[in-house]
Amino acid sequence: MKALPDWAFTAAVAFCGFAFFAIAHATGNAIWTDVASRILVYGLAAVSLDILVGYAGMVSFGHAMFLLCGGYAVGILAREGLVSGFIQWPVAMIVSGLLAALIGPLVLRTGGVYFILLTLAFSQMLFFLFTGFSRYGGDEGLQVYPRSEFIRAVDLSNPDTLFIVVLLVVCVALYAMQRLAKSPFGLVLKGCRQNEKRMQALGYQTFRYKLLAFVIAAAVCGLAGAMLANVTGFVSPEYGSWQRSGELLVMVILGGMGTLRGPLIGAIFLLMLEHVLSEQTEHWPLLLGVLLVLVAIYLPNGLRTVSVLFRRQSNVS
Amino acid sequence: MSLFLEQCLNGIQISLLLFLMASGLTLIFGIMEQINLAHGSLFMLGAYFSVLFQQLFGSFALALVLALGVTFIIGIILEVLVFRRLYGREHLLQVVATFGLILIFNELVRIFWGVAPQYSAIPKALSGAISLGWLDYPSYRVAVIGVSLLTAIGLFVLIQKTRLGMLIRAGADDRNMVGHLGVNITVLYTVVFGIGAALAALAGAMAGPLQSVRPGMGEQILILTFVVVVVGGLGSIQGALVGSLLIGMADTLGRAYLGSALSFILPPAAASGLTNALSSTFVFVIMAAMLLLRPRGIFARSQR
Amino acid sequence: MSLEKPVLSVQNVSKSFGGVQANRDVSLDVLPGEVHALIGPNGAGKTTLISMLAGEVTPNDGAIYLDGHDVTGLNAPQRAKRGIRRSFQITSVFAELTVLENATLACQALSGRATYRTWRPIAADRQLRDSSLAALDKVGIAALADRPAAALSHGEKRHLELAMALVGEPRLLLLDEPFAGMGADETSEMVERLRKIKGTTAMLLIEHDLDAVFSLADRLTVLVLGTPVATGDPDSIRSNAEVHAAYFGKKPVTPC
């Protein structure tokens, strides 16, 4: 069987996105686009986390700190009068990457459980840091006003335009992640997850690769944060709460880690589930909690069992 | 001067509560290699059960004991139903499962007690203050320090002097060895988990009157506990003690004095802005500094 | 004995863990092209010594030289790049990757910067693919290239490990029980494979299968309680009284 080209997955996402957009408008449910934008943004954040968890085997429980970082980059720049998205969004990525480069050497010095606890601790540190910044709203948060400005025809305060922009950016980012997964660097990360000691015996300074992966994942998540700030029109320290980090991890697990489509599916599943459950009962976190315990015990691979079959097929080239 | 002493005593009191949390967490990790995010939930349950039993029986001491007992049993049930199935599995799964448990417990508490904070009263006998020479210090806090200290000493005696303690030490050193000693590991694990849960509940029940009892109260102390075990060294009881003292004192004194320290260096406006942000993150700065010096904590277990 | 400069020279190396002395004052040489075997009873410190040579464990004392250069302060990846490669006692191939990908990881480790590339697909690199296939071919498993490594038999996995260790013509090959867990047929196949490589690269191997060791090694060093008690060619080791006392338990070994 011939393998699908690299861009097929990205094209599929773009196609589904536009199809959804058309259907939502045709059926008079334009309001759906807001939810869809949110799903895409969280999906991208989850994919960036999967680069760490599923490829490099680095379980981060603080990945949402980069959502916070990217969100505040946009919020603060907008507050200070710098509204161009061409500057805001790259700044969001760079600042998130720099933050990762700063704490990376600390959290990576020791592996395994320490990495989990330390990423959590540093994300909490950032959380508390921003609750104390009264100039930027403290724990009340900060209105993102105005939205990021690109060219005049693109007005992000219009949910439809925003959706299209988010969809395009997410597709470009997904394609880049796809390239990364199949690159020499991607193979090194897979090796690190499976047997780090063996990698070192082969001559890899695994620390450097893991640090680079940490920085890349942070930058991509920072981009997601910049978009989330535009989708919600608001940033607050809650962007980086440990619950948010936990949810990102859940998306990766549910969809099946080590693939790119997995976290996207996980994001759709989790956000739709929350949407549906929260309309039924205010105590929906209880049901989600039970689901997570059951998944961890009985379905450790999430939907990965299914996706492995797909991967087998696409690998035969 | 007396204010400083009072802050120090507060710091010690918080440190000891942290130790009760950290010792359980570090034992569970050291012996079962299990990462438990829901340890804070057991703290919260301890506080809520203590409030419940106070309302039912009117006695703080009885409520404390009952809360301990009930949480011990809940800990055992959790171990049997959930944790036992996760030993030796990827840490990722343990994280997801215990994240799920946090959601469950927070929501159950909301269902039974609502979102409004509950107030746990200070027992009458301890509502006054004790004169300590320079200052009058609340008797209740003195009692908390006393009980925590006794528990900590009891824990060390248990670990150093008893057969159970010998097994716990052996398990923390080399998990495979315990199996060779012909010990029923399953029971050992369950008991250790129960003890950890009871310690967390004790901390929660005693912290109840000092803070509001509300859903999610466990997470704040959980994060500090993580910082403690990271600084002290995962799996080490001595590390938990030293880490608790370091972090508890740093947190209390940082919140109290960072502002005045900063105002020496910076203009007032900048200082007050920074103080808010820095006083709540001070412990993390300490943690980062400690990590540079000792990446695996003060009492790091050898890697072999 | 030849006057060639040794590939590996270990000088007075010691290591203890806590209170346990794993190696004490170990000195030994490995000459170019020779197969040097480390034997000794369980707990003699063989595995610790190999780990120190590979750079995974730092000695408390002493120095390690590769081709006359002090490598004591280098970590495992640095030593691997200098040409010290190892195989593991417990088979450690990357089970979720294909056989070819396993070999590719070994090949591109030596290419430096290219491993930081995040854009160009690995499949586009023909040269890398060819050298990876060549590495597999060297141990006769090129036909298995597209199989997942997890699907290989134990013997095939050991061969894959050997192929990965042999990439880039290492100066020194550290083999930690290369015949562990193998049946008689697989063992003799592996002995043949190593005999073919013999002479092209120096090897230091730990092994419990004494028949295989004596048939393969040029020289042997006997470790007892972390210290070498004898070094010499197979015949002299067989007849060494001290070795018998400490290791074989008085009774002379009859060659088979």
C-alpha cells in the first residue's frame, strides 16, 4: 500500500474545518464556529504536548504555562498599544520558547517523576506570578482589546474571520509538526522515549534533544495561547492552571499519544464531552473524573490501539 | 522582635503540616513508585470529615480521631480499587488516574457540602493564647505544633524501630528485596497507603480551623508538598523533614518580609508591585536554586 | 606479547557504591584488533567495569585512556563518538521502531548536526538509508529491514544490537554477555559472526559461557571481588593456579 503524502493529514483537517464552517452557516448555527475555534486551539496545544509525551517520553504536567505565556504576550502587548498580530504572535512564540529554554535545564536535569513534579511546580509559579501582577489585572485577568490586527480585511473580532485564521494557522503548524515527526530529529525523540540509555550509548547527548523538543513544544503552545487570547478576548492566570495542564494531558491520552491526529481527536472528544455534560449537570467533572480513572486502568492506550493499526499501514512504504 | 518570633512559630507550624503531607507522599513514592496527585484530596477529606464529626458530636478531639479513621479507610479502599492496578505502570497513567480522582473528590465535596466554605471551629479549651515570654501565641497553634511533632517522632520510631518500619525502609531502598523476604507485599502496600492517607487527613483536620474548608483546598498544599519532596529528595523521610522546614519557613518568612526587604532596594511603587508577585513565588525560586545545587534533592536516593 | 600501543588502557580504576566496593585498583589493556575477555564469578564487578568504560558510571579513582587520550571525564555519548561502543546484557533495541530505523539511529548519531533537522524527512536521505542497510547487511539481517524490531527473535535482536554497535568502525567494542539467553545454535552463530569481525576492531567482552569465551578470546582477564587476579592467553589462564582457586574451584577445566 502506498503511503499517503505528508500533507494529506493537514489537508484533511483543513477540508473538515471548511466543511464544518459551511454546514454551520447553512444550518444557521454560526455560533458553532466559536466552539470550533476553541477546539482547534486546544487541539494544537495538545499536539505540541504530544511532541513531548508521545514522541520524547517527557510527561509534562505544566504545559498550560505556555498557553498562559502566549496569551499574556498578546494581552500585554495589546494593553501597551502594540496591536499588530504580525508582531504579537511571533512574540508569543518566542517568549514561550525562551521560558522553556530557561526552565528546561532545571526540569530536565533529572528525569521521570521529577520532570512531572517540576513542570507542575514551575507552571504554578507562573500562575502565582501573574495573579500578583496588578498592572495586568492580577487574578481578575486582562481583557484582550483590541484583538490582534493583521491586514485591514481580516478582523479578528468577527468570529467567522477568526475561525478561518485559526484554521489556517493550525494547519500550517500541524504540517510543521508532521514534518518534525518524520525528520531525523523526530526519530531521535522516539529513541529517547523508548530507551534513553541506549541512545546515549549510540552517541546522542539526549539532554540537548529533549531541551530542543521542550522549546519547540513550548513555542507551538505559545502560538495556541496567542490564538486562545483572541478567541476568548480575555486572558487570566487560569490559562496556566494545573487543571488546564491536566486537561491537555487527558486530550493526549484519550486520542492516543505518539500520533498527531490523536491529540486533535482527544481535544474534540474532551471539549464536546464537557460541552454536552455541562448542559446535563453542573457536576460533570465527577463523570469526567470517573472516565479518566477507568481509562487509565482499562484503556491505557486510549484510542491508540486503533491508531496503531493506521500507523502500521502508513509506515509500509 | 516578637513579631519575628511569631512568624517563625507560624513557619514551624506550617512546616510540620507540610511534613505530615510530604512524609506520606514520599513513602508512597519510595515504596510503590506511585505518583499520587490526589494526596491533596485526602487532606481536604480530613478537613471536611472533621467539620462533619464536630457538628455531629461536638467534640474536636473525637472529630479529629474519627476523621483520621474514616480517611484511613478511604485510603485503603482507594488503594484496592485504583492504585493497586497502577503499580509498575507508566507514570503518565498514574498522573491521569489521580488527576481523575481529584476531580471526583472535589465534585463529591461540592455535592455534599456545596461550594461555600465551611468553618471548622477552634475547640474552646484551645481558643486562648499561651504566654511564651516575649509573646502571646495562640494555644491552638501550639497544640498543632505539638501534635505534629509527636506524630513526626512517632513516624520516625515506627520506621526505625518496628518490623513494619524495617520493611518500609527496605522497600524504599530496593523494592525487589522485600519480595524475597517472604512478606506479603500486597498488604504492606495497602497499609503504607492507609498510613499516608491518615497523615494527610490529620494535617487537613488540624489545618481546618486555620483556613477555610472548601473544595480544592487540597491542591494548594499539594503543590507546596511537591516542592518539599523535590527539594528533600523523593522517597526520603529525612528529606521530607528538612524540605518541609526549608519550604515552610521560606514561604512564611518570604510572605512576611519580602516586601520590606524589597523596599530597601527599590522605589516604593515598584517594590509593592513586585512584592505581590514575588512573595507567592518565593518558594519556587528557592526550589530552583536547590535544584541547581542538588538535582535529585538533599537526601537523594542512589540511582542504583 | 606485541609492542603495539593499546587501544584501551585502564589504569588503577576503583569504584564503590555507598559502602560496597565494586572495583578496586583495576588496570588492563586492550590491544588493537584483539578480543579481550573479562571473566569472573558473579559480583566480581564486571558489569560495573564495563559501565565505567562506556562512561555511564564515573570511577572514584584512576584513569581510562582511549588511544592514549584521557577519556575519564567524558560522558557516554562523548565516548561513543570517540569510538567506544557497547551492547547491553539485556537486549535493548528500540522495539517500536523498524529494524531499519534502529540502524538509522545508529548511523545518524555519527553525522552530528543533521540529527537536529526538523524539516527534511528522514526517508529523503538516500545516503543514510544506504549506510543503514549496509550496517544491517554486515551482520546478515538486511532482509529484515522493514520489520518492527519487536517482531524479531531473540537471536535476531542480538544481531541487530551488534549491527548498531558496529556502525562507523568503532575503536573498541564492549560486549556485555553477547550470548546471554541464547540457545546453542544461536550461540555458535554469534561466535561465528564475532570471529568474522575479529581483527577489524578491538573487543572487550564479558561472558559466562566459558566454552565460547575460550574459543574466541586472544587474552583473558580474571576479575575476583572487583580486582584482576590474572591476565593472559587462554592456555595460561587455564593452567593458572590462582585462577583455579578463586574461580573454577580447584578443578582444572578440560577444554572441549
